[in-house]
Amino acid sequence: MAMLSYTPPTEPWIETVFEDEHILAVNKPSGLLSVPGKAPEHYDSMWSRLVEVHPEIQVVHRLDMSTSGLMLLAKNKQAERSLKKQFQYRLTHKVYYARVWGTLPSKRV
């Protein structure tokens, strides 16, 4: 089986949706890893891009590489602990949308 090369999108490099002194919300595009992979060529990720600007940034949750959407990151340890607890106890409400093109075949009985 041939390995596909990792070619993450570069435009926009980072799209910030919200930022305050504790949290950062960014729009992760499809095709970009949330965190670096094990191989050196998989280092480019939302976290690796953000850590250059925000050295203390911590990932609170992840999105699959092929999934686009908002990622919430903590800018300090206190925010990280608080946000991770909210995700752990399912206090965070997540919504997923799928775009589908085409027509489904008629149902056969």
C-alpha cells in the first residue's frame, strides 16, 4: 500500500476566531493535523503553528485531520485544567455538520 504524502493547507496559516488572556479559538482547516504526528514530516499542525506565537499554548481537544472546524486551546495551565475538565465531564456541547453532494439511490425493498 502506497503512503500518501502529508501536504497540509497553508492559506490561511492561522485563522483566529476568538482570543482573550486565557483561551484561543481557531478555525482548523481540513487536511491539517491538530497536533504533530510521530514522523518528522508530520510536524506541521495547528499546535506547531500556534506554539511559535504562543509558547505556552496547550491543546484541549483534537479534530481529525480531515475534519475542519473550531479548535479551542488554552493559553495557560489554569485554563487548560478547567477546559479539559469541561470536555471530560461532557459539559461542552459539540455540533458536527456534514456536506453531502449528489443524490442517494432510491431505496429498494
